[in-house]
Amino acid sequence: MAQLYHLPLCPHSRFIRIALGEYGIEPELIEERTFERREGFLALNPAGLTPVLTDGANMAAVSGANVIAEYLDETRGLALEQHRLMPEDPAGRVEVRRLLEWFNLKFFAEVSQWLVHEKVTKRLMPPAQGGGAPDMELVRAARQNIRYHLRYIGWMLQSRNWLAGDRLTYADLAAAAHLSSVDFLGDVPWGEDEAAKHWYARVKSRPSFRAILNDRLPGMNPSPVYADLDF
């Protein structure tokens, strides 16, 4: 049975959880508080980051969202046929990879990393490791940055049915995963771009997204629209 080491609001972990759902794979979820630097987890991924996928006794751990996505495409992609999450043509694959880098690196560095860390992770960390109250300057900067990203999503959708082209790909799943983490916290200004909102509603309505929408954190309630498919 596949096992996924994750954190509930880690957007990279959520991307892989949604992707696994598209492949019809229900992994055993193992919550890993990466700041604890657990020895057993570091043996799987010396970088100490989630997500990490183990996929059977004969397969070494696969670490990192983009690497796991490529691994799943290589081992299961053909079985999805026309619903494959990576295009077959080189130009299409380049565009998906470009957008994976956009959301898993740029969006993360400018938005989701700070909102999740400041509003969630620091609540769990001991003060000696940097835990405590959120830095509201970082929170405000991330809230401002997300507006640009929503407008960019809307701009792409002016000429495309999905973010990377005419069909759903990893690009949509990664973007939606990051937005879902921020939406849990109530920090997505959905009035910024109507096209981006409607696109997210389409992704959010997919069966692969259901487990994400059921996520809850002790002492924290999600935003009122988080699990609402008609928001």
C-alpha cells in the first residue's frame, strides 16, 4: 500500500494527494511535523520536507512534489489514456512543467509558504524553534501578492479551458492545491478575478478533491466557503 508523508495544509502535499485521487490511489496518510526533524523521516528524505511517497516494498521513497508527479506519470500515466495529467507532446509537457514551477516555487515563495507558516505552523512549533504569534507584515505581504497570481490565472483562462491548455493537467492540481491551503485560512480574495474563481470551482468539484475539503485542524475552523462547491 502506498504511504504519503504529509502535512494537512502543506500545499505540496495537497497537490500529491489530489493527484493520487485522480489516479484512484488512496494512500495511507502519515502526518509528519517536519520541524521536529524526526530521524526516521530524515532517513527517507534528508531534506526533511513533505511530501514523501513510498510505493511498495521494492521502491525507494520518492521525495518532492514535482518528482512524485513525474514518477506517477511514468508508472501510471498511460493507464489514464485521454485523462493523463501530463500531455504527450513535448510543448504541452514543457508548459505543464513551467506552471508547476510557477505554483510550487513562485506562488509558494510569495504566498502560501508565509500564510501557512505564520498562521498554522508557528502555532505548533515551540518558541525555541521560532514558534509563536504570526508576523503580520509577512501575512499582509502574502495577501497582497495573491491578487497578482489570481489575475494571472484569469489571464491564462482567457484563451484556455484549463491552465495549461484544453484539458486538466498537473498544472491545475498544483495551483488548486496552493489556493486550497490559503482558502482554508480565509485569505483568498475570490472577488479579484471571476474567471479564476470559476476555474477553481471546477477543480474543487472533482472527486479527487473531496478528501482535501474534509481536512480539519484542531482549534482551527476553515473559512465559511472552504468546502462550499457553490461559493
